[in-house]
Amino acid sequence: MQQFVWQSMRRYLTQRDRQFWFARRSLRRPALCCVVGWLSLMLAIAPSSFAPAMAQVPLPTTSTAADPTRPPDAIERVGNLEWGMVRFEGKPLFAVTGLTVRDRRNPGDRVPVEDRIATIQSNLRWVLASNPTERGGAGMAWLFQTPTLDPNTLRVEADSLRDGTVLTVRDANSLPQPLLTVTPLDAQFHRRSVPQLAEEWQQILQRELTQAIEIRQPAAIQRQTLIAQAIALVMIGTSFLLWLVQRWLKRRRDRLQARRKAARTAMRADVTYAAAVNLKDDPLAAPNSTLPTADAELLSPRYTTLDSQVDSGSSSSSVGSALTDSSPPARFTKQSRQESPQALNTPTPPAAPPYSPSWLDALRRIFTLDRRLSAVSFLQWLAFWGQILIWLGGIVLIVSRFPGTYTLTESIWLKPLSLLLIWFLVGLLNRLGDALINGLSNAWQENDLFTPEEAQRRSLRISTIVTAMKGLKTFLAYLMGLGWALSVLGLPVGSVLTFGAVLAFAASLASQNLIRDLVNGFLIISEDQYAIGDVVTIGNSTGLVENMNLRVTQLRNSDGRLITIPNSMVDRVENQTRLWSRVDLIITVAYDSNIEHVLSVIRDVAQGLYNDPQWRDKFYNPPQVLGVETLSHEGISIRVWLDTQPMQQFAVGREFRLRVRIAFEKHGIDIGMPQQLFRSLHAHEKLPNHLFDEPVDELVKESGDKPGDEPGAREDGTRSSAEPSF
């Protein structure tokens, strides 16, 4: 252990700028902890400087300005009796009683029980004072002085009187000093006789006063100081070790975050690339549209191995290789077609298409990294809270060792430490909830209840539901912690919740859109309308679902723009990748083509692609050549359906178009071309008068042309420059 600590110190204290090591960011936190711990230690072992500012546990007060007919909070009323606890050195000793006082402002001849308690506690404090003139003195100076009474000869005695039994204290060198009187009301309340109750209280006071005097002796103070120093050293050493653990966990977390970021980037690029090709206008599917060269270049991402960039020691090479394959699909060049007339039947060389199902592997990899990140973050969180508990526990132990400060132990434990414990338990519950949700997601993903076609869909849906459940779980956990903390602080939780309900109702009226977002988001997730990784069309926006929660859905379109849509605006969704996808292709051929031959060629191409081992697993159903769809001036349109696995319609569609193009060239089939008929009218030819407001002759006269002349002819025999050409 010593060698480990020494090597760690050398590692962090011998870096650059070690002359100003305290200013280093990595050392500020432990240095601050050391300073706070040292100040706490000084507060514990040198309390005389702070004595005037200290106070014992608050005594019952006679202030009843709010309602003088009710007793103070520390006093209980039982019929005609009121009782309260006598406390000494922060510990309750016994309960004393008094007659009920109906009006604290005018008690009459009755002594309020809180005044009696204050008198008894003042007498007990005087026993510990070194100067008899400090009987019931101000402040807490009596706690830090050596008592004059001898603990070895200290005696608590009981003297019977007419109105009760008086308990006194004395030693071998002093006279008896009265402490309290055991009254018949006390005996009645405790259901004992006065002598029996006096004997019990006598034993309690004998034990407590002797112990209080003994721990204030110089030898005892010196012994407690050594113990406090040992506790402080253990605190500092343990805290330093936990800080080293936190540093190691932080470096580990940074590496995992870098790997997750790289995996997310690769997955988004992979899926966005595949979706982008489908979102752009395809020149083969729409002859009048064009795809800019720049866009085509942007749609060819190349990836590098993730683990080699971030963590060379990683063993996840399979996923990395799946994301690194950027080889374009095989293309048949003109020379290869000439050398091999059977190019149509030649299978595509083994090369991955531009888009492969590696994005699902990347998604699973991300969730594996998320689980590892959750584990590392949980350990880092435990180390942080371990430091807090070590310092607080150590301070409490040190404070409890000294008679002048251990009365503060209860104050430290009651509220501050209780609040910290509450938030620790809330954080622990939150992280245990994360672990439970992750475990349920793993069980859901690994069970066999799903059909094979839902296997890929399951991975997408799990990620969406897990994200939403974790957000809801965190909100509920911290809401419960807030209510618990309010109850510890003494605030009425019912009133706070009522006030919060009123505020929530007012906020709901002002944020109805937010409520609609949350409700619609819940319905989207529960009905599985879409999930992270789907390609959807919502309104006028089309893109990949990159992120979603109960409030918003974020799409990444083909231009790389992130589109955020509130869930309340999602009224109609077109999901292109749920369970399976389809290539809806319309091929237009020339009007004079042999349609039976064209259909036969297209069927052969479709069946050849379906039988190709490189492409068979990308199909969901056999291809369907539906037949002639339309007849128009452009030619004959033939519709083809290719049902594919989710997100595979892009690669399959491109490969099918390529093979159709090659087959058409081989068989001499021409694609359809738009046809238009233009007709030239001479000036002497008249159109029906109902097409114009005036005859064509009048129009010709106005234009300067004579009937019978060619259009655009001038008198000098030349032609007008505005002559239309056909």
C-alpha cells in the first residue's frame, strides 16, 4: 500500500509546473478537503477560541407569543400535568412534571415546567464549573474548564423534606449543593413512590456527573487529542486513496466516452448515408431530377476502425471492421461487359454495399459501452460519496471525543447529515433503477418471445423505451427525495404538496403544449410508431430518428441538419423501416418496345438479384414484377416491388437499377422518352374564332405581316430575328 501511494504521489507531483502543484486543477479538490479537515480538527481540539459562539441543545423556551395558552414544542400536556425532559451533555436524563399553566403570560403561583427544567439544567452545569461564581454562567465556557469537584469523592445524596426529596451533590471538600426536588407530581407521573423515584434519579445523576467530570480532566483531554489526531490522519489517508481511485475512474470514463462518441458518429454517418440516398431524388426513378456531384461525393463516407483511433487495446474488432468497410458496390464497366457477355449473370464481387446492417451492431456496441459507463460512473459516484461520508463521520467522531464539543454531535447528525444521507439514498436509488432498467432491457433483448422479423426492431425500440424510463425514474426519485428532505427540515409535507399542486395546476394551464408533448410522446413509445434508428417522415420533414424522448423527436435529414419536432405536432408518421422496407420502383421503357420481352428481362434480373448469395439475406420477400402501371407519352411504365430487410432498400434498389440498366443495354431495350408534337400555322390558316377575340387576319395585320407571306418575312426579303424555330 505504501509503495502504491508513493508511486501515485510521484506520478502526480512530478509533472510539469510541479513548483506550483497546488494551483494544478487536479490537486485543488484534495487540497480543499485537507483544508476543511484541518479547520474541522482545529475546531475540535482548540475549542476555547470558539467557546462564546457555541451553545447547547436549545432549551425549552417560555416564549409563547404566538399562542400563550399552548405549551412550548418540547413540553407535553397530559390532563392537569405538563412534562418535559431534562437534558445534560446533549443526552436526555429523565422527565419532570408541573401543574398545567393555562396562560404562559400570567402563570400566577404556578411554575411552568420549562422554567423548572431550565433551573435543573443550570444546577447541573454549575457542578462542572471551576469557578462557583459561574453558576449558570453565560455561553458554554463551563464546558471547557476543569471542574473543581473530585470525581473520586463525588456523591449525589437524597434528603427527604415535607414537599418531597431533594437531591444534592458534594465531594469530600465541599458542601452539599441542591440539584432538584423530586415532587409527588413526579412520582405520580412515573407511577412510583417518591423515595423510589429519588433513588433512580440519584443513580442517574451519580453516573452522568462523575463521567462528565472525568472526561474534563487534563489527562483525559490529552488522550482524546491523540485519538482525534489519529482519526484525522485516517481521514486524510483514506480520502487521498479515494481521490486516486476517482482519478483512475475518471480516465477510464473519458476513454469510454470517447469510444461511445466515435461509435455514435459512425452509426449516424452510416445510417444517415443510407437514408440520404433514399431522401434524394433518384435519377433512374425520376428522369427529370438530377443529383449534384457534390451531394454524391458527400454520400460516400469512409470510416476508420474505432478501436484503433480511441483504444488500441480494445478487443471489439468485429464491430470496428463492420464499420470500416467502405468499399463501393461492384460496378460493371463497359470494357468488362465487352469481355464478358455473361456479365448479367456474373455475381457481384464480394464487396460490402455502401450501407450494411453494421449500424445495428454499432447500436448494440453503444449500449454495451453505456452499461460500462454506468458501472464506472456508479463507482466514481460511490467514491465521491465515500469521501463525503468519511469526512463527516470523522468530524463527528472527533467532535464527540471532547466534552466541549460533543454536544454538537446531535446537531450534526440530526439535520445536515440526515439531508446528505437522504440525497445519497436518492442517488443510490436512482442508479439502482438504472441498473434494473438495463437488466430488464437485456432480458428483453435476449429472450425468444419475438419473431425473427422483429429482432432488429427490438433493438431500436429498447433504446427508446430505456431512455424514456430512465428520465421518468430520475424525476420520481428526486421528487421523493425532496419530500423526504422537507419532512426532515420540519416543514409540513402536506402543506408543501398542496401548495405544489396549486402551482402545478397553474403551470399546467400555462404549459398545455408541454403536457400534450408528454402525453403524445408516451403514446408514440407505447404504440411503437417509431424508434431511434428509424427513417420516418413527419409532416414535411424526413430523416433518421437520432434522438427522442417524451417531449421531442429529433431527425437528421440528408443535409445533416438536426430537426427537432415537438411530439404534440406528430399527428401523421410515415415509417420507412419498421419490420421491413420496400423499393417501389417504376421503370419506363419506350412505347414501341416489346412489352412481353421487357417484362421477362426485368423478371430475370429481379430473380437473379434475389438468388445472388451476396444479396439474398437483404430481401424480406421474393421480388414482385407487378406489370404495366401506366401508358403515357413518355412510354410504358412498369412497377416493381422489392421487399427488403429494414434499411436495406437503398442498397438493394441501387444494385437492381444497375443490373436493369445493363440488361436493357444487352437486349437493346430503350428507356422511355417524352414525346411532344409541334404544329406550325401559316398566316392564311385560321384557327376557330372562338379561340380568339378577333380573327387571325387582324393579328397578322397588326404584326406587319401580309396574308400569304411567311411568318417573320420583311418587305426587303430578309427574315425577322424573332422568327420562331421548330
